[in-house]
Amino acid sequence: MKIFYLAAEAEPYIKVGGLGDVAGSLPHALQEITAPNSIDIRVAIPFHGALQQQPPPLKFLTNLFIPHYPQPLQAQVYELENSSVKTYFINGNCFAQDAPVYSADASLDGIKFTFFSLACLELAQTIDWQPDIVHANDWHTAPALYALLVQDETFFRHTGRVLTIHNLPYLGHGAGEALTEFGLPPALNSPLPVWAQQLPLPLGIYAADRIIAVSPTYAKEIQTADFGAGLQEYLCSRRNDIVGILNGLDLKVWDPSTDPYIAVTYDLHNLDKKENNKKLLLKELGWQPSPDTPLIAMITRLDYQKGIDLALSALRKMKDIPWQALILGTGNAAVEQAVAQLQLDIPDRYKAILRFDPHLSHRLYAAADMLLIPSRYEPCGLAQMIAMRYGTVPVGRATGGLRDTIQDSGNPHTSTGYLFESASSDALEETLRRAIQNFAQRRAWRKMQRNGMMQDFSWARSARQYLNVYQEVVEKKILDPVVQEGSS
Ligand code: GLC
């Protein structure tokens, strides 16, 4: 089976968010769970400015011309050397050296990602590699699927189209004109709502044979008004094509028994050693460590989606009980400001570290007793899985992947963490108080930590589900390619 996996970012080459983690792991996991040479999975990512500045070892492969009005645009393709998964880097004039992966200018991003999406299809034809599946991710690469549908090239007549949605509300607003410039017309006669007929993500969803949401709960949520970004009715009509597959975790990177960034390594059988990480970190921060005071961590993008405001107002109201809290992250300026303000108010028990610091994040997962994740929506979320693996108990909002990965039975002995239903600071406060109370019951707390550490968050499990989806799509195409294309 030949799979062409397209993404805007992929670890370890370039990463901004969770998409980069997934695109860096899933292709390898697919290769690992299949017999040698039975799957030919190739990844393509844009040759972003940051990558050009410090490129991995690459060799030039080919030039391409991408149809575009008023004139075609040139792309250069490089291939990664010595990689177990074949990976292409696609460059062109729209990838400036100093340009960020995602810019504030939506029309610029529209051009760059449409260019990239179409270049991937052009590349497959140039190297005469007929993929069985083109797998796009989020709005950035969705134009590739739509192009496959409307351009209807003989070369791709058996190619199935799979789309993963990592974050539905990012529909690709502002990219409409770019689609037209690259010869992709609005889907005027489609069942999409009129306002969505020239937006990359809705067009990709429309063109996809299978639509994957990054958790089973998110797969259901996107079919409701609260989470559907206006597409809920259309998504409901496609319910049989929607699948929820939970992301996995890179178990080699996130392992408290080998993690090179943490002061004291530990595992399920010597969990007492975890405490040393807390002591050392708190001392470094000038705080008095106390085994009876829970350390609450938040490690997150500072974005409205993440519900940080809910956490801040809950913490303000909880000065009557002992806790210490640390928040690490960067993002939206207004959220950063609110996060910094609380430190001015209660510096003795709350600290904000406003920077992107992957190494410190490892230390914090190891040091903390609880991880707070009050997201308004969370398609999957990685932080709660990392926390559980590190014996750090997650307290999260019952949405998306948080609901699917955190078990809260109301009894610590049979739970892995805490969930609250409504996106309000009151609900969060109530649950956090419950957690802090349980923290004092040492044996029950230990059991909950262990329950979390024993969960299977491996990529192998998710990769098997992806493989099933690919197989289903391929079988359908082979049985009746014409009907499939006509009915999409
Ligand atoms: C997005 C979502 C996050 C998910 C990630 C990877 O960043 O917000 O919940 O884990 O994509 O799928």
C-alpha cells in the first residue's frame, strides 16, 4: 500500500503544535506495525524558512511547475537522506527564509499551503508514484484532496482521499482567493453551506472518502453546534464516513525511567523517587517544597481554546487551601498578560514562566503532582497522556480526547484523573478542590498515579486503526472507483 502523508509540520524537522507531533510519529508507527516493504509511506512537508536556515541532510530531487494564474509557479523538491520514512521538503518562492510556519496574514498562508498541496500531487506524477491514499491534515493540506476530486486526473483514478481534522475551527479563512489562483473553483453545487464552498478545510472534508477526528469524542462533538464550527449539519450527513482515532504518544521521548532532561528518573515500581524532582525544581524557583502541598502544573499554548482564564479565576478563589501552581507556555498576548498578572497578586504560591521551553516541560511533568487542562475544546491533547505516564494526575475538562483518555469514576482507586463537565471556573474549582482533598490520602493517590502510568498510549494502537481506514478506502476504490468519485 502506498500512502502519501501531507502535513504543514512534522517532528523532528519542524514543530509548532500537536500536528507536528502526530506527523512526526504516525508514519513511523505505521511502518513499524506492518511487514517489511508492505507499506510505502512517504511524508511531504513545506521547506519552511526555519528549516532552510538549519536544514537536515537533503538531496535535490526535482523541479516542478505548479499551475497558477497568471503564470505557473516553480517548486523545488528535496529528499531527506538516510531516513527510514521517505520525506520530501517542498520549496518555492512563497517560503521566505524569515517567514514563520503560520503567519498572521491568512491570504499569505493560503497561497503557501495551496501551492504546497498542489506541488505534492505534481511530485507524485513527476516521479510516477501512484499513491493508493493521499492523507491530508487540517486545512493546510486539504486543497490536495479537493484538487484530486475536481481535477479527476487518470493518474490518480485509484487514489483514495483521507483527511485528519486536528482542529476544526481553523477552516482556512482568507485562503479562498488563493484556491482560485491555483485553478480550484468554489464547490458551488456541493451540499456544503454556501459560506464554506471556498474554504480549504470544508472542501477537503467534502472531497475526503474518510474523515478522521483525533479522538472518538471529538468525532461526535464536531457533529454538534457547540463544536461544529458551522459545519455540523454537513458533518452529520457524512456521519458514516467519520472515524475517531486517538493520537498516540512517543513512548521513547516520554519515559520517566529514561528521560535525560529530568533530575531523577523513576518508574512504576519506585514512584517515591518522583518527589525528588519536585524538591529540586521548587528549590530552584526559590519555593519551599512540602510533600503535603500539591504542585499543580499547566503546560500549554496560551490560547483561548485552552481555558486558562477559567483556571486563573478558580485559583484566585482557592487561597484557603494549600497548593502551589506553575504555568509554562507562550501564546496570545492578552492571555499571557492575565497569566503574568496573577503572579503579581500571589507570588508566594503561583509562578508564570512565559516561554517555550521543551526541556523545562519534561522537568515539570516529572515534578508536578497534578496537571490542569481546562480546555474549552480539545480534539485530542497530548499533555494529559504525558502527565499520566509521569505519574502526574490530570485534572481536565470532559471534552474531546480528554474525555477519552482520563477516567474519573469518582473513586481514586479506579480512576486515572479528574474530569469536570462545564467550561466554567466554578466547575473547575469544585473538581480541583476534590483533587486536592484526595491528594492528602496518600495510598489512594498512589493508586491513581499507578493507574495512569499503566495506560497504553502507544502509537501502535492508533496506527492499526489508521491502517484499517486506509484498507477500507482502498477496497472501496478498487470495487467501484467510478461510483466512488461520482458520489463524493
Ligand atoms: C491540535 C489539537 C490538539 C491535538 C493536536 C494533534 O493541536 O488542538 O487537541 O492533540 O492537534 O492532533
